[in-house]
Amino acid sequence: MKIIAEFGFVTGCYGRDLPMVRATLASIRHYCPEVPICLIVDGDADVGGLADQYKLHLLRIAELESERIRGMIQRSTRSKLAAIWEGPFERFVWMDSDAIVWGDFTKQVRQDVDFQIFWDRISIDADETVAPGWLAHYYFDAERLLSFDPAFNWRGKAYFCDGVFACRRGSIPVEMWEKVLSWRDSPSNPWPPSFNCMPMMNYIVHAMADQGLISTAMTDLQQIPVHHGHEEIEADLVGAGWSFPEKIARPRTLHFCGRKPYTFSRDVYTKPFTIARLEHYRTLKSAPGAWATVAREDARVAAEKARKRIQRQLRKP
């Protein structure tokens, strides 16, 4: 896809993501009504209605020009890479479909760097001697990684969740991703089995920055309620009820990674995401109708989860 705008938002989905991505799109359009949006679709999900409602630029993985890139991205959590190599914006903010815009933060998106990390702190002190356990769980085995890149220093870095970030198109080469993906086939594979994008994205961004191949910056623009808490969000919501607050003290993104923010999810803070889902449906039907639609969606998801649990139990010896 050719470049059609200097800046835009990009998000992605496949069929089962539709209840989520509707909230993402509603939040972008509410707080940033003039910013163009690209939706990357993996699979054959019917998104025609969303495209019309939000004036989306659609990019389907199956229709990417490069077969090489299609093979790297299809049926994985790496749809965001399509925005880097074949997306329609020179610079963009990527948002996973479980993230929402919470106020207009676009003035804080840097135009002078290649990759902007949305995080609030350096994760490991520069003088640390032992890699913490969480590094291997979420990102990489430091000792194994050094067998592939002995010059890489894992200390003094901001290890971030790549569900939201800002990036310049083409700033990360395809070849770099092919190389780090190939390490999975080694007996010394440094990547954890539960994540197939975030660890590699972190390594690539930090390694390329260390080598002077890209410029980076870190900005506190991603709040993860399960990690940062939700007191600040509740302060924003005072007086807003079940609608988007019009005044937000610190515009940012809210990212509900981990257990998905369906209304039935126990011990998960879901209110802002539910507000975004309601916002989507309130543009199409009455307020009671919006609530009823969200309830029906969640009932279907809950039923499917229950069915899978039963199947797993039946397969046990």
C-alpha cells in the first residue's frame, strides 16, 4: 500500500477480535476525529461495516504485495509488522485491539525519532549483575541471547509492552526480523514460548538503537491497569458515568493486556474498555440497545470459553 498520509493510527484484528477492535476504533475516533485510521485484517473477517463507519483504510494480510512478508505475519500476533513495511502512513501509532485512546495525546508523538517506546521507566538498572526472572519469562533468556549477539547489553533498557508504540515506516528492516525469528529453531532459542512478537520487538529496537541504526525515545503514554493500577483512570471518570470523559488530565493509551476486558471477566478492571464498546454501539442504536449488544457479545464469548474448558477436561485421561 502506498503512503497516503504523514501520520495515522493503525490497529489490527482477526474474526474473534471484532468485539475488541470496535472499542479501539471508537476511542480513536472520539478523541482524534481527524486522524486517519488503518485496520490490518488477518483472515477473512467481515469488516465492511467498520470500514464505512470509521472511514478506515483496510490492509489485509492475505493481500500484502510481498509473499515474504505474508509468510512472516499470517496467523500470528505480528500483524503490526505490516504497518512498518506496507502500511499507509509515514509515521503511525500502533494499538493492539485490547488498547484504547484515552485523550488526545498526538502532540506527544515524536516526529524526530524512528521508534517511540510508550513506557514510563527503565526496567533494569545499568549496573545490574543478574538478569531478573521476569526477563526470561516475558522477553528473552539473556545468556542464550548473548550467544547470538555477544555485544548486546540487556541492562539499562526500558522493556516495554509492544501493544502500543509509535514508529516510522520502514525503520526496521525485514531482514532483521527474519534473522531473530530464525533463532527459534536453534537449541539455544532465547525466546519464551508464550510470546512470539514482544520479546523480538524489544530486542530489535534496543539492539538497533545501540548500534546507531535507529533513533528511539521513551514517553509515558501507556497505562496498563493490571500493572499500574486504575486510580488515575477513576479520577478521570469522575462525573462521566458510562461515557468517555471529555477532560482527561494526562492523555495516554490504556492497554488491557493479559486477561481480556470482557464484562464477565472476574478480577479484571474493565470499565474504560466497556465505555469504548458502548461508544461504538451508541452511534448505531439506543443506549439500552448498546448495553444489550455488549451483553450478547460477552455471553457468546463466555459460552465458547466454557465449551473449550469442557473439551479440555474430557480429553484428560
